Amino acid sequence: ENSEVVSYFGVKVPRKITAELKPENNQFTNVQFKRFVLGPIEFDAPEKFKGSLDVTYLDDELRLTRGDKGNIFVLTRLGDL
């Protein structure tokens, strides 16, 4: 699940994506999107909404991942909460 709050013309709107992740190996993961939420609107993702993630760099604090559409995701580890 990935969620955030965005602002459309000054109105804060929550949006959320739910997906199923299926690792192929230590580097590659298939993604099947399951559900989308945009404010009060919710709908199931069509079966054809698929993707993949390829981990290109990983250490104890940072992960760089490239999506199948060329997007680059930079994730950092939070300290103890």
C-alpha cells in the first residue's frame, strides 16, 4: 500500500494505491495493482494494470529502484521510531 495527501486547487485529497508484490529474485519484483483510492472515489484495478520493479542499488540506508516505465524510486530507511 502506498498513500499520500495531495493538493488540488488548495483542497487536500488523500490518494492510495494497493498492490500485490511478487519477487522473482533478490533484484526483480512483479507488481499487480489491486485498488485505487482518490478522495471519496475507490475502484478495483483492472487485471491488466501490472508493472515491475528492478532494484538497481541497495545498502543499509538507501534503495534505488527502477519501474518498468522508467521511473526511478529513491527510498531511505527511517531511524528508529
